[in-house]
Amino acid sequence: MDLINKERLWGTINDLATITMEDQPWTRRSFTAKYNEGREWLMKQMRDSGLEVEIDEGSNVIGRLIGTEPNLPPIVIGSHTDTVPNGGRFDGIAGVLAGLEIVRAIKENDIPVKHTIEVVDFTSEEPSEYGLSTVGSRAWSGNLTEEMLSYTNPAGQTLSEAIAYAGGNPSHIKNCKKEKGSIALYLELHIEQGPVLLRNNASLGVVTGIVGIQRYKVTVDGLPNHSGTTPMNMRNDALTAASEMTLALESVANGKFDQPVVGTVGVFNNFPNASNVVPGKVEFAVEIRSISEKAIDEVGSEFLSKVEEIALKREVKIKTENVSRSGAIVISNEIKQLLKESCSSITEKVIELPSGAGHDANQMSLLAPVGMIFIPCKDGRSHCPEEWAEKEDFYFGAKAMLQAVLAFSK
Ligand code: HGY
Ligand code: MN
Ligand code: MN
Ligand code: MN
């Protein structure tokens, strides 16, 4: 008998994804009114489904279905409902809504499940205007420091104020820190955000590991000047210096390491950004990712020394800040086996693969055994308006995750 309601599951995707900023399709940036609106919609769905609903000190939204043995540590099914700009109908949303559908199926069919199940929308998984990602799951793992709470957005508001705006209580953030072992299992369904499932004609993927991510913020201070009267050999141009540093990251990341590495400059802010002013200052964001911590360290140190060299040569000042580091994780054989069996009970087109994207599972791996199921996304693309997943794959993913929960909690 089919427990997952395919049409209802698919309908929730559209209901939430269309709660988007008027001027930016498929966008619900964390800590905005739209983000709060989307979470109000989610909490109503949770309450209407008979779940206990709360927003914790880290402003994580939690919907709880009490198990038959409530003293057992809970199973957490999580992901995120915030998006990158113009970026997500499925990224994050799919995992939260699959969790909602799973608890609905359990409740409606009176299936006895020992463990309490918590469906969690973790706050600000995407790098926000405050420069930090996985904010809510960091609050649970204890990796959301006082210094991070003081990070500011371009308007000068602090992350602490933003968490309060999202319904959290940052001055008591320590209250939502969890102890290792206080969660029985963390599961996350996510679109792959890459082409591997498609290339292998697979419907479901069992994730074998998740990259670590090192984030830096680099500030280049040159000398703003009149672009018409300042000769080329008398400039301290912050933008050309920052551009050479960006190309240096690209060439270092193209080097040979024990595992594949990617390096990206995705944010690049030029000041004063006027066509007739020699750029005085550039702030840019750097991220380096790999399954290998050693490779991340090697690329990071090589990049930072190149930045020093270029600054010296171009007579500009630099400040490099270590914004955050999330560790790479390897999924345990036990959890991989659990997910392989549950996925294979739904479809024979199952493969194993690593995740080049970071997830809340990175932080959750510090607290509990974690497992992830991937579903294919169209053309392997994500973080763009074209991001799309097929109803059937999403349905298979939710069914497989339900199987995994029932098998784990029998
Ligand atoms: O950036 C990532 O890897 C994820 O999509 N937040
Ligand atoms: Mn993302
Ligand atoms: Mn995501
Ligand atoms: Mn002028």
C-alpha cells in the first residue's frame, strides 16, 4: 500500500517555492520577510499535520511527531528552506518537505515508530549576507561562536539581530546546543546539484561523503583616485590586484592533490564602484572545497601566500579573515547499507556518490550518524532559476527515506 501521497508531496514543493521575492524568482534569502513568510507556511502545515511545532534559540523550525518510546533520542529529518539568489525550487526545500510528508504518512496510517521524529528547517544553510552558512545546524553542533554572531551584513546589522528577526533567541543560543548521542540518526534528502545520477541513469543516490568547505573573506585596500589624471604607473588599484588574486586561486585549485578540489570567488564587491574612480577597495569571498581536509589546507595556504606576494608587488594592503571551516565527512558503512537497502526496495537504479555540495549534515555529523539520499536534478544544475527535479524521482526519494526510518526504528 502506498504510504507517501505523491500528489500532496509534489504540491507542497510548488506551494513553498512560489513564496518568493517579487523581484527575484525562486529566491527566499535567509533573514528576510519572505523567508519568515515561507516558514509561517511550513509551521502551519506542521501544525495541521498534528506535529508539535517550535522555533528554537537558533531560529530553527522544528516539527515533532512523538514516538511510541519517547525516551529514545529522536530521528531528525532536516534540510533548509532558504535559497541562494534566483536559486532554488528544490535545493533544501525538497528535504524539509520530504520530511513533512514522511511524518504525515506515519501519522495518517498509525504506523508505530519507536523514535520521535523531528522535521527541521535549519536556519540559513546557504551563505547569507553575513558570510556564514549552516547557521542553524551550527547552533546545534556548538559551532556558532560569539564572534560569528557579531558578523555583520553590508547594512551593519549583526547575525545575532538576524536570528532574533527569524524568531530565535541568540542571547540563549547555547540552550539549543545538542550533545553527541542525543540524536539517534540524521537523514537528509537533497537534489544532487550535479550530473552524476543523470550520467549513470540512476533514480536515487546514496551519499558516501560530503566535502569540507573553507571560507575566507579577503579585503584589498588600494588608493582610490581620479581615473583620468592618475597615470598607470602611479596606481594602487584594488580591483586589478583582487582580480590577480582571484586568478591565483583558480590556478592553485587546478593543481594536483590527493582528492579533487574546487576553489571559487563568488562574491566580489568593488568600492566605490564608479566608472571614473580607480578602485580603492575590494572585498571578495573565497571558498575551497574537497573531500580531503589535507587538500583544502594545501590550497588554502598556497592561495594565502600568493595573496601576500601580489599585495606586495602591487603595493596594496590586504586583510584575510578565516570566516568558517566545515569538516569533510565520510558516511558510515552501517548507514550507507541502511540507505542502499531502502533505496533498492523502491528502484533498482541506485548508485553511491560523494557530495560536492555542503549540507547541514556536515554539522549534524558531529552529533549523530548521518545519511543522505540524492535525487537527480535536470541537466545536473542547481543554484539557478533552471533548477528542477522530476516528481517521480522526488516521490521515490521520499518513499526510500520513509523505508529507512521504518527499518531503523523497528
Ligand atoms: O553551497 C552549498 O554547497 C550548498 O548548496 N549550500
Ligand atoms: Mn545550496
Ligand atoms: Mn542545500
Ligand atoms: Mn570629476
